[in-house]
Amino acid sequence: MSTAPIRKPRVEDFARIGGLEALVRGGTLSVYPLVMYRAWGSAAVVSQIYFAVGLVSLLTALMVPALARRFPRRAIYLFASGLYLAGAAAGALGGHWVTLALLLSVMAAAISFVCFNAYVLDHVGKTDFSRLETLRLFYGGAGWVLGPALGVWLLAVGAWAPFALVGAASMVLLVLVWKTPLGSGKAIAKAANTRRRHPLAHVQRFFAQPRLVTGWLIPVIRSCGWWFYFVYVGIFALENGLGETVGGVASSLANMGLFLAPLMLRWMRQHSVRTAVRAGCLGGGVFFLAGTLLSPWPWATVALLIVGTYFLVLLDTCAGLPFLMAVKPSERTEMSAVYSSFRDASGIVSPGIAWLVLQFFPVAGVFAVAGVALLAAWLVAGKLHPELGVPGAQRVRGRSPAGS
């Protein structure tokens, strides 16, 4: 055993882990909708499968706090990285095995997200949250930008090829998580000396804090917007004669907005978190609705949707901050699990709504749902404090919170 002192994880360490996970997920981001569509032959059936997978993912995320009382958080994080690798192996088999691959990948993402955010709350100060989110998105830019287009291109080489890429990246991720000095988690050490709560007690605590509910709802809607885009832009292009590669290229172009994250952060700091969140919701909602209206011209729809996703990138940099800034230190692990459920909630709500919409409307109808939801989030964001995220020295004293 080394006698060298164990250093504390830095913001850059978390950004690298998040960036590498972006490659793991980005490599199959546009592949899964296509291979699922190939395997089952129906957008509605694909939506039903995504709905079921979303339910499992939500239950998985809510189980993490209970697992954390029995196993070190680091071991759970490594297990999640292993699930990514197992999912890649299942996907390489092709056919209906891709359904299992999708399930394993989504479960891995759910567990990883809980662990990642819990470690961030342990080791990163609130003043560095914005910097971390921006660095993570920037580091992950290559994975999110190159991954979707590269994955679809590899799909033409062989159905196994994109999963081979993801498998290799998953192995590197596992090693990186192993070598980074994350520890077992402060909250876990504290839990050993405290009385156990009912497994759903943290959910009750969550609903008892309106600021957390508002801070959770906005990421849910943002995630729904991304879900509708990534799953259905490729199917929309395929059904309108634009070809399979359009979905991957459109996803890559959308993710190029990640490189604008530093500029978005600078703009947000000049204004406030609430202003940034409302701008992202409003812009995304308007462009998604406009894309639906122009659906008779498929290329115009794809172009408008891509522009709309740049507003979703703005939300990626700021939509999670209201929740993270409101979490009490004593509830980090539990509330990290609740917060991470926004992805699983969107993974349940989005395919459920999409399946219903597709019974009466073409695929473009799901983009209209995304637009309406984002405009609803714009209204919800009006309840945030007008100076949330503004340094204390720059705040206007005496101003009452919005919605109070």
C-alpha cells in the first residue's frame, strides 16, 4: 500500500469522468433509436419499450441510497461502469438483444448519475458548481459531438461496431473511476452513526421542500426535450426519406453547442440563474414548436430543432443549479438520488406521451409536445429567486423572492 497522502478530488477530475461518460453514452445516442426501430419495426413499439426501460431506471436510481448503506459508494460507481460494458456486449449481439443493451445502459447511467452528484456534493464547493458543469460539458464535447455521428457511421460498417467503441470507452471509464481518489462518501460514513430511515423517507423530505421540487421539475422538462430530440429526430428523418445518417449528424450538430458552454456561463454570471433558465426554456419551446409547424419541409424541421437544442444546452449549464444550491449537507446522498430521478422521470413520461401522440399524429407531433413542455417550464422558472446565483455583494438588498 502506498504511503503517499491521498489528494482530494478536483473539479477537473469530475469533469474528466463526466467527459468520458459522454463518449460512452454518445457513441450509441443515435444508434439505439435506429437499431430498436430495425428490430421492432414500429416507432410506437419503440416508445413502449423506452417507457418500460424508464420505469426500471427510475426504480434503480431510487435504490441507490439503500445500496449505499450496505456497500461503499465507490464500489457502486464501479458496478455502474461495469453495466456500461455489459450493455455494449449485449448490443454487439444485435437483434432483440439491443433491448437488453438499452436497459443495462440506462441502469448504468442512473446509478452513475447518483454517485457522481453525491461525490460532487462531497468534494466541490457551491461556488464551483457552475465551473464544474461548464468544464464537464466542455470536456464531454468530443463524446457528445463525435459520438452520435461516429456511432451511426460505424453502424453501416457492422451492427456490432458502435458497441465495440462503447465497450472500449467503458473499460477506460471503469479504470478512471478506480484510479480517482473519490473515497466511500462522507454521507455514508455519517450514516453509520445515525438511525436508518424508511427507504422512501427522503422522497417525503423532497416534497416537503418547494424549492427542491421546482429545481427538480425544470431539469425533468429539459431532459424530456432532449429525449424527444435524440430518439425521434433520426426516426423522423428516416420516415421522411432523409436517410439514416441524418439522425446521427443532427445529434452531433446539436451537441456542438456544448463548446459554447463557457460563453453561456459568462453570460449567466452577468445576469442570474433564473434569467438563464427562463431564456433556455423560452428559446427551446419556440423553436421546437416552429419545427413542428414546418414538418412538411423535413429539412427545415431538422434545422429548427437543431437551433432549439442550443437553448437546451444553455439549460444544461444552469437548470440543475437551483436544486444543487438548495440541498442541505445532511441530505446529500438521499437528495442526489431524488435529483437524478429527473432523467428517469423524463424517460418514463416522454415515451408514454410519445406513444399516445403517435396514435393520432405523425412523428413531428412529439416535437410539439416538447415545445409546449418547455414553455410550461418557462412559467415554472418564474418562481425562482430573481437573484439566484448572483454573488452576495452584487445582490439588491430588500428585494423579495419571486412568487413569495
